Amino acid sequence: MKQPDSNFLASEFTSSATRNAPIGVMDSGVGGLTILNELRQLLPHEDFVFIADQANVPYGERTLEEVQGFVEGIVATLLQGDFVDENPQPMKLMVIACNTASAAALHPIRELFPQLKFVGLEPAVKPAAENTQSQKIGVIATKATFQGTLYASLISRFATDVDVYKRACPEFVQLVERGGPYTEEDQTMVCDILSPLVEEGIDQLVLGCTHFPFLTPLFRKCVGEDVEIIDPSPAVAAQARRVLASAEALSDRIEPGTTVFVTTGNIEHFAEQVRTLTGETNPIVRQAQWVDKRLVIL
Ligand code: DGL
């Protein structure tokens, strides 16, 4: 399988993306499936390739530099299109379906791969600050997301007039990666983590990590009915469609698109997670491996 030179330049990649080229979607793990599910619903004729870097999950406990390296490796590999055997094609859009990866790498990868369109994520602080009645909002995300300049700039642009209570929740990422069924013990752990925010009087809870929407039923039991839980997935999917539409790059296919699911972790566990979290009964699943900071799809 072809690999990029170690000192690859953006100009070495072709700009041959066509209307029916696939859309890349990446996360550290299965959290990005919350975004992929919305994308597939909104854009049913598109092909997708989803990469879960489960060899390196959780990203949220790593340095931003380390995460940036992973994202660059993944994008470089996906640009080659080698994940589809029959018809290798570089993707037309890359969705960074991970707040941590977006915080670490969105700016640098836009510069490194100028021929590619990107959609990234940021915690939905703006709508939370606009909607709050109590003037108190909660944000849950990863440690790395809170460390990035993206988060600091969101707060200074949109949330100077409200009190923001934040909490890094690596436990929730772990819970989703482990998978259900969730026990009473899990529920208690979740409520123990969220109750300090609820006691402060927040009326908006921003899910600033793509793993978290899978835990919404557990969150709801802790925060009650009066707190708005903000899941950004539908807005991200809508943004992806807008980007493709304005570039006249929406698929013109009539038949449904396909999705290839790739993991750098344990492929059996991943296939089971994909079945449970997407409802896909017979997913196409591929193994990938990191070799000297390069991602190789086997
Ligand atoms: N799903 C990722 C996010 O949105 C991060 C989870 C992790 O790997 O720590 O931030």
C-alpha cells in the first residue's frame, strides 16, 4: 500500500476530488459515530470512511502536539484513498468528528492540506450562552479540549456574561468505549460527576466531546428535565452539507452510499461497537495500524 513521503507537501496530493468521492470522518474512538449517524441520515447518497484511532484513545489525556500528529497521519492516509479496494479515490471532505482533535489540529491541517475541505468541532458554548435563563452553563469535554486556544477563544467571544462551569470527563469516554449495557454503578458514577454542575444551577449542559451523546439517557437521569443538553451532531452534519453544497460537491448518485469503518484497535470489539451504535447489521470493517507515525490500512 502506498504511503506518503515522510516530508510530504500538500501540493503532492492531487485535487481530484469529485462529487462522488467519499467523505472522511475521524475520531479517537467510537464517539465520532454520533456525528457519522447524523451525516448518513442527512446525506444518504454519500460514501463515508470512518476512522477510529482506538490504539490511541483517549486523545483527551494526551498533549495537543501528540494529537496533532495523529490527525495529520490519518488525513494523509485518507487522502490517498487506499481504503476502498475497487475504486481508490481521495476524499472530498474531512470531518474531524472529535472536539479534542479539532482543538489540537484544525488550524495546522487546514494549512498543511489546503486542497481539502474540513469541518471541525467546537463545544457549543455560543448557543448555550444565548439560551441560558439562569446565566449559568455547564461544559463537559476532555482535558485537552479545555487546554486548547479554541476553547479559550469561545469563552472570550461568547460567554463573558455568563458563569461557565466546566469539567473534564475522561470517565465518560471510557464508559462509551467499553460499551453498554450500563449498570446502576455506571449511573451513580455519572451522577456523582455531574451533580456539582447541577448544584451550581446550570440550565444548559454542553456536550463538548463526541462520545458523550451516547450517554444522554444517563445524563438526563442526573440533570432532570429542566436542563437543556446540547448535542452538536445535527448542526455539524448540516454544516458539512452546506460546505459540500456551496462547492457543488454533493453526490449525484441515486443509490444509497456505503461506509467503510476502520479501526487501529481491536477489530472484533470495534465491529460489535459499530453494530450497536449505528444499527448497521453487517458493517464493512477494516484494520489499520500505525507504522512510524504513518497510518497503514491493512
Ligand atoms: N471524542 C473525542 C472528543 O470529541 C475525544 C475522546 C478522547 O479520546 O478523549 O473530544
